[in-house]
Amino acid sequence: MVNTLIASWRSYPMWLQWVASIAVMFKLFVCGLSLGWASPYTAQFLSGDSPFPATTEEVSWISSMFQLGRIPGAILAAIGVQYLGSKKVLIGNGLAFLIFWILSIAAYSVPWLYVTRFICGAGTEAVNICYPIYLGDISSPEIRGTVMVLAMNGLAIGSMVGFTIGPYVSMRVYAYVGLVTTVIFLAMMLLLPDSPYYLARKKKFEEAEKSILAYNRKAEVDKEVKSINAFVAETQSMKFRDRLRELNLPCNRNATMNLVWFTFFAQFTGANPISVYLETISTRAMLTVISASSMPLVMTGLSILGGWLVTLFADKWQRTVMWVISNGGVGLCMTAMGLHFYLLNIGVAPNSLQWLFILSMGMSGLFYSVGTTPVPHILLGELFGASIRTLAVCICCSFGGIFGFLSIYSYQYLIDIMDEAYVYWIVAVVASLAVIYGVVMMPPTKGKSLTEIQTELIRK
């Protein structure tokens, strides 16, 4: 029976594309575990129930070091992808995460956590650069969006596992879980071929043809090779200065700025501070019907549900539809969150507001996963030509690290200087602006090959 199922699966011409997506999903699961670490252990440090002491300011820096690590992670990954290929960088990233988990096991003071969270941020951002390029290169246009979103679900699943086990196990046991999962990812990734785009860029044309057939057994090899060679031909003998000049062409400059804005909205619509401080937020919201440590599970569970729904519709919906539904929903959820804290402040009984907090916070997780989180990552793998792709993605992801750091740090600052209700209403305004921006500026990339996308961008 098992052998029959395997044979049936392998008869599907694009089965290896799904295997690659599942491998990347394991890597993003590991990243999700590292993100899920923040909420339970930040709450432990703030409550004084931690393996070693930390001040409130030190806890804030522990949370922020992740975001600061994203900037060098983006730069190193861009250089690595250009010269080593996205698959090799993903494998190297897995090795870096092994070091991260080993250091987490050994950590005995706050400076150790600064180092581990910095490494974690660098590794996570490197993955954010590599996996859209890798999956964009090896996936067929008709399933590219679905393959991307399937992999992205690993982030939410990893976060949920982290939220689930974090309150009940030590940081050391938590790190062992991450270590084992990272080893599984490395075992899967080592068995997959390099992308045909990378192999063609290195003039390994026979291996590129084999890679094309491995990832799509019914591919028209000659046509695919011609398309890939046309896509990567411009990269040959290009110096860094030439890449900068190309990036400054109107079509590429506009695409980069466009993606920076989408990254800005993705970072400033509340996902970062909520993921870090959710357990603490739940305590301030006077949540009693369920424990504060359970609220991350509710939110992440709905986030996973949203991610799987998008997997079904990613290649049927335009990116604009995903973005508008997502940020429109986030705006409504943040408005309701603000209303919850406003009503608490004017003396409304907390017991009568439990449903409002759980509904708004839980649904925000679903809406984030529908478009706010996945759409910028999908666009990362689609908008840029081979000669400047890593440079443009590096710039966008570096901005993502800066925006992520500012979103977390500014959240704590705003909480200290104003009523919490107004903080969430500000986020709702940002989400509304994101909707407008997406309607006007979202590029139509659904169902198109990378070459077709570049041709259309040049014509504009």
C-alpha cells in the first residue's frame, strides 16, 4: 500500500517541487520555533520566573537583537546566493541554526541571549532571501504561488509549537527540539538538486537540463533551457558597479521601492510586537477565560488555518486580492483591539470584554497569514531579473530588518507614553493605508513566468 502511494506520487511530473517546498517548510518551521521562543520566555523574564535575571530594558534588547541581526543576515545571504546559489546558502543557514541552538543550550546569562537572538535574526533573514529565490527558480508558473505559501506555513506551525511547549519546558529543552528539526531539514535539503537557473549561470548546462527534468518530468527541456539562458545571460561578466547601474534603471528602481513599501506595511501592521509580547498583552487585557499563555496558541492556530486556505487559493487569486483581504481584516482587528482597551480604561467590566479580545487577536493571526506576511515574500522571488535579484532582495530585506526593529522598539515606547488603545488604532490606520497602496501599486505576477514578468516591468 505504501509503495503504491509512493509510486503514484512520483508519477506526478512536478512531485519534486512539492518535496522542495516541504523541505523549505521544515526550515521555516525552525525559524518559527525561534520566533515562538520570544513570547513565553519574554514573559518569564518580565515576571522574574526565569533561569537567570534580566531587567526590563535587557528584555527589550533581547527582543530587538533579533531584528538587528536581520540586516547582516540579508547582506551575507545576498552575497552567498550570487556566488554559491540559493540551495547551498539554505544548507549553510541550516548549519548556522545548529550553532544557534547549541549556544541556546549553553546560555547562562543575558549576553548569551543577545548573541543567540542576533544569530537567529541573521539566519531567519537569510532564509527570507533564499527560499523565495530557490522556490521561484524551481517551481512552475501555474503552482508557484501555492508552493511558496505551502512552505510559508512552516513559520506559523513552528511558532505554534513554540507557543505550546514554551511555557512548560526549559529553554534548554526547547533548544533541543529546534536542534533535531534542523537536522531533519538538512537531511532533506542535501538530497535536492540545485536550481536550473543557478546551474545555467555557472554554465553547467547538462546539470541544468537534469535539474529541469528532476523538478518537472514533463517539461519541454529545450524551451525551458532557452528561457533560462535568456534570463541569466545578462549576469555574465557583470561587475558590482554594473549591477548598481542596472538596479537604478527606472523599471528596477520602481520595483525595488515598491517592494520596500510592501515590506514597510508588512512590518508595521502589528505582527512583530504582537508575536513578541502577546502573552504580556493578554495579561494587560485582563484575559481570564483562558490563560494568557494560551492566547498565542489561539492566534497561531488561526494563522495556520489562514496559511492553508491561502495554499488552496494562492494561484487562483491575484496578489492584490490576498493583500486587500489581509490588511483590511488586520485593520478591523486592530480597531477592535483598541476598542477593547478603551472600554477597559473607562471602567467596563473585563469579563464582558473577553470575547472581543480573543476574537480580534485570534482573527488578526488569520488575516496576517492570508496576505500581509506571504505577499512580500512571493514578490521577492518574482520582480527582479537574475543580474540584480540578490542585490534588490538584499536591499528590501535590510529595510525589513530596520522596519522590524523600529516596529518592536516603537511599540514599547508608544505603550509607555499613551493609552494602549491609541497604539492599536494607529496600527489600524497603517493597515488601511496598506490596502490603498496595494490596490494602486500591486504588480500583476500571478501565473506568469519570470521572463514574462520582467518583460512587462520593462515595458512600463
